[in-house]
Amino acid sequence: MKAYRQLDREKLLELKKELTQQFDEVKAKGLSLDMSRGKPGKDQLDLSMPMLDLVNAGSDMKCENGMDCRNYGVLDGIPEAKRLLSSMIDTDSEHVIVFGNSSLNIMFDTVSRCMLKGVLGSTPWCKLDKVKFLCPSPGYDRHFKVTEFFGIEMITVPMLPDGPDMDVVEELVSKDEAIKGIWCVPKYSNPQGYTYSDETVRRFANLKPAAKDFRIFWDNAYCVHHLYEEDQDSLLDIITECEKAGNPDLVLEFASTSKVSFPGAGVSVLAASKANLEEVKKYITTQTIGHDKINQLRHVRFFKDVEGIEEHMMKHAALIRPKFEAVLNTLDRELSGLDIGQWTKPKGGYFISFDSMEGCAKAIVAKTKEAGVVMTGAGATFPYGKDPKDSNIRIAPTLPSAQELALAAEIFVLSVKLVSVEKLLGEI
Amino acid sequence: MKAYRQLDREKLLELKKELTQQFDEVKAKGLSLDMSRGKPGKDQLDLSMPMLDLVNAGSDMKCENGMDCRNYGVLDGIPEAKRLLSSMIDTDSEHVIVFGNSSLNIMFDTVSRCMLKGVLGSTPWCKLDKVKFLCPSPGYDRHFKVTEFFGIEMITVPMLPDGPDMDVVEELVSKDEAIKGIWCVPKYSNPQGYTYSDETVRRFANLKPAAKDFRIFWDNAYCVHHLYEEDQDSLLDIITECEKAGNPDLVLEFASTSKVSFPGAGVSVLAASKANLEEVKKYITTQTIGHDKINQLRHVRFFKDVEGIEEHMMKHAALIRPKFEAVLNTLDRELSGLDIGQWTKPKGGYFISFDSMEGCAKAIVAKTKEAGVVMTGAGATFPYGKDPKDSNIRIAPTLPSAQELALAAEIFVLSVKLVSVEKLLGEI
């Protein structure tokens, strides 16, 4: 195929007419499909259904230390759940607290706590004139919403295939005391599917922030979310690296089983140094009497250990890999050589990241919506929902059925082509 | 029996010797019993076990609007859970949001939100020089811990059998703009088991606080927790009363099924006006993707409707009523006429409130501990853990077995007697 920008005006107009006709045809099929979020498909949810039978009316409700999981008590999680979830993120029980169904909730509450109470004795952030966070972008929109909600200024840092641009990160955090944190999705990042290299992780662990109360918010959301059995990314354990670097308190790590068991009914975990955990416990001991231990028991009895989780994740992979491949094949087939977009080919996670020609992303997303496919809003992957190049689009292929997805991918590439032609024609 | 204070020194010394001997005998039994918290007994937890079978590997996982409860989504609760929990507190679905497993967590987060974001546009409380809460006391220690955690000054308000002293409440809130809230347990209050009269509820609904951002924190924790089938307290719906009074936004109501189903794995609810709920939704939409809907489904399928809850609560009552009666009988039998203590006789809730002679509560609790019975720390029922009279003790009779409880009650009355004698002898 010839790159679109090499076509003359006449050819472009001809192409537009042709594409419009094709678009109208798919639009007429009246599809209604939500591809806006990284939601598992029904078949993935079915994988965890046996879990629901493992804690039943006849079950022993005691955890391994003899405590009745139905009653009040236990702030940091039952021992076997701490073991299971810590091993999922390559650390150990003493570094974790098990929480409720949402790691986003832990992150939000952590920022909230820093705002109101500071960090290990520092001035509460709400008392400071200015608090800033670094936001490697494209990134996870809900991270950015949290910092925006608390009035924290967000600074975009470029994402590279081996992680955030560490030259930029090191420079900024070492000079500006107002920078208190950075959002990271270190493995199979949202939305690009990039995994931080060992060097990136070590540079993180060795940061020398001007702010003593600076923390790395390490959202290891896709820690076990591989697409392939063999070809898997691996990530260094940041907790160990921070200890080695003499910076044990620098990082707060978050994860959950939301996309392992059930998105609404999983268990989540915080991992950190002893000093950080002690501070968190002071907070949660006032906030709650404890999290849902019956659900912790359910998870432990189903997965047993990290091998159980890994095995289970391969069943997920078998279901979603074809969806990723279907989208990638369509992109390859339809867009290669046209020079109107680039996309990532992740080995795990939940997303494919697509970069259109500059100034086209919003129009493309509007176009797919016209044909019944709702995608994540363009711009959402950047702080304040503003993509400076209006170029990044997050593709979430897991929820639709294979059949719907094939059609959705057609609609997407058609929208990309059409909008790109309009852009080249100067119409948008 | 003759009142202790009418005994002369010789008689008191004789009594002390006798009581000490009795105390040493029970102490020798080596009891180890925790009566410090309002925890249900194992037999109560067993009542809800069938619930665990109602959502199983073969279940339809859709709620009534067709949504798959296993996946992400739904911020305010599935429709049938909203209906169930709103009817439990005598309001309707449109006034509620269903949360996770802990109403304390909702209360904590609500105060946290007011601190950081203010109330319907008011100045965030953290930006104010002084924020104060009224604390009807004796009250719930965890309420006081929340306000203390956020550095909110607590002002004790006397509790009367029909609720907080409303003359004091009205006077204070109408004059002091720094007073931003009041903690209430309006039905079968913690620890006295008092229920607010209709007049008290109406006076609450008609408050004219100097602070526009004043809120009543209405913790309806024991809304359906009757001890008797016939002789039940009833409470006016504060939401309706506030609407009638033209103060719809004045109240935030909290409840949960923690002591209905499972303390660690129940569901909780917030009830409020539309404006308040909209504000809360803005917060939680950033904080989480949603609460555990599978657990909501479990609760709805088990209880079906409020009648189901009421029926279930009568099973609880049958188990714990004898425990309350055992304690009350021992108190009646052993302490009546001695003029060394007074106690409440609640018709519901989880506690009996005991008032010793002034200056004796700490010593009594220390004494029971000596004999192996851990009670709620004396003072805990007052702000900052300081009971000005050192007199109030919270008795939580639900957790121990009937047999243990009989012995614990003996230890308690013996401790009361012994400490009272020591007090009268001027030894403490």
C-alpha cells in the first residue's frame, strides 16, 4: 500500500468516497459495542466460577491460624492470603497488607492519607502550596483522575518501550521538592503493554528525590497477565531493589486479582517497607475493622499458591490471545504501509496502544462511536484528559466476543483511514 | 442488701477479705475470655451459612437489570441490593448507595472527604483553624477515634434515655460555626441501648446549625437488632423528617449487615439526600470502580426482602437474648441495693452499659482482666478515651458461650464489689 500522505488531492477524494461508502455499510449493521474499558469477557469470568463452591454452607470457615473468617478482626489479611498475594507480586508476606476488592481504592486512600497526614512525619500535602506528580504517559486514566481529584499538579513524562524516560524522571525529582510521587504500571503497562527493563527498575530504586516524602506508586496491575506461555516479560521486584539501594521506604506497590478472579469481587494487596506498612495500619485501624476475610479464604482455596494463579492465567491467555491477535492482524493487514498510525504488540496486559496521525485521535473515536463502537475517550491516557498530540487511542480487546471484535476492528481501521484522509485533505 | 456506703470501716474490711477470697477462687479457674468488642457468637454466624450456597458455580450471576455481577461496574449498588438495604433502614432506593463490607469505612471516608473537599461547596475542613464534633457520650469508641484521627475537637454531650440532650445540642450548633458534625447511634445506642424518641429525631431534623456544612452522622448500626419479638423500639426515619423540616441535606445515615449476616463480609449502605449522594458519587467514582456486587447478590438471594431480614434477626435474638438476660440477672441479683452501680436494660443492640461509682471503672476493668476477662477499656465510650467520672463500662455479652458468660458475669460483679469497697475504704 502507498502511504496516504503521498497521495494527491484527487486520489484522496476518491479514497474518501470509497471509504465513506464502506463506513456507511458497516454503520448500517447497527453494532452496539463497548470497548471503552479493560473488562474481561464472560468466558474469562466463567473460569473462576468453581471458586464460589469452595466456601459453602458446610465449609470450615477457619483460616490456618484458627481464626473464624466470618467474624470481625484481622487488619492485614489472613496469613494464607498474605502468602498468596505477596507471591503473586514476587515479594513475601511480611511486606504486604491484604485489602478489599479494589487496588484503585488503596491507591486513592493512600493519596488521601498523604494529603491529610503526610508521609512518615512529613507535612501533610494539603498544607503545601503545591504538590506535583509525575505521570508517565500514555498511562492509566484512573491514576490521573485520582491526582486530579486531590488538586495535585500532573507533569507528563514520556513513556519509552523500557519504561518512563528515566533521564527526565531523575532530573525532575532531584530538583523539585514539590514532586511527591509518580504513577507507574511497570509490567504490561496500560495502555502500551510495555514492561520496565531491569535498568529502569534499578534507576527507580536509586532515585534521590528532593522530597523526603516522595513515593513511587507502583501499580503492578498486570503482574501475572501474560498472553503467551513461553514469551513472557519479567519484572524485577522493586521492593528488593529499593532495599538494596538503601531506599526501602521509597515505593508503594499495588496489585489485585480483579483480572485474575472477578473484577468486582477480587482481593487487592499493598506491598511496602515495614515503616510504610506501620503507617498504613495506623490509618486503616481507624478506617475499618477489617476487610472481607471470607473472600480471602475463597481465593486461597481456589488458587492455593502462585503456581495455581499462573496456571489459571494461562486459561485467561488462551481466551484473550486470539482477540489481541485478531485486532493486531486487522491493523497489520489494513494499515501497514499507509503511514497513518503505529501500534504496540504487547505480550501481556489488557490493551493495545494506537497512535494515529497528530490531531486525529478524537475524530477517530467519534467516528467509531458513530458506527456503534464506544472506545476509551481520546486523551484519557494523558493527564487532564489532554493528549498534546491528539494521537493516542487505547484499544481494549477483551470484552467483545471474537465475532464482534472482528467487526469492531474493521470499524476501527475504517475510521482511522477515513479520518486520516480528511486530515490530509485539510477538512479537520 | 445494704448499700455499701452505709457500711462502717470494720464491715468494709471484713467484706473486702471475703470478696478477695471469692475473687481469688474464680481467678484460679484460669478463664481467658474476650468481652471487649460487640462480636457475634459462632452460633450467630452459623445462621447465615446457607447464604454461601446461594451464589455458587452454577448460579445465574446477573442481577435484575441483566448486569453480570462478576464484572466491573455499578457504583451505587445493584438495584435489588439498594432496595433491600434501603428498606432495612426505612427509606427507599433512591436515597442510598450500597458500599463494601464496612459502614465504619464509609463514615471514615466521609469525614476524610469533608476534610479535603468540604461539603457541597464549603471550605474544606482541613483549611479551617478549628473543626469540632459533638459526641453524645457514652458513645461508640470507633466514632471518636475517627474524629480524633483527623484532629477534630470533640465536645461531649450528655446522653439521656431518649437520646442526646437536645437542649445542649441545639444551643451549641446554633452558636458555633466550627461545629461541623455530631455522631449519633439513634437506635439501641452503643453502649446504652437507648433509642432516640420521636421528639429527639424531629429536633435533630429541625436543627439550625450556624455552620452550613454541618452534618448529622446517623449511624443506624442496630436498626433491626431487636432482642424481643414484641417489645421493640422504633425510630422515626430521619431522612423523611429532614425533608419535612426543609433540611434534606442535614443528615448522612449509615448502616450495614455486619451483625445481620457476617461481620467481616456483610454489605454496608449510606443514605442521604440527592445532593449529598451526588457529591459522594463524585468521590467514589474516583476512588473505586465499584463494590463487591457478588456479595450483594448473595445477600439479596438469602434475605429476599426486609421481612426476610426481620425474620433472620429473630433467630439472632433467640441466641443472644439469653446472654443479655444472664448478665442482667446476675447484675440484678448481686448488685441491687448496694448502690455501687447502675446499668441499662436494652431491648436491642449489642451492649449493656454499666456505671460504677465515680473513679472506679478503670480499676474494675483491670480487676476483671486479672481474672481473665478482657472488657472494653474503661473510658473508651468517651471522646479521647477519657471518661470524666471514670464510671462507664461497656458490657458486650454476645461473643462468649452461655457458660463462659455466667462465669464472666460473676467475675464482673465480684470486681465491681471489690473495687467499690476499696474505693470506700479510700484505698484507690
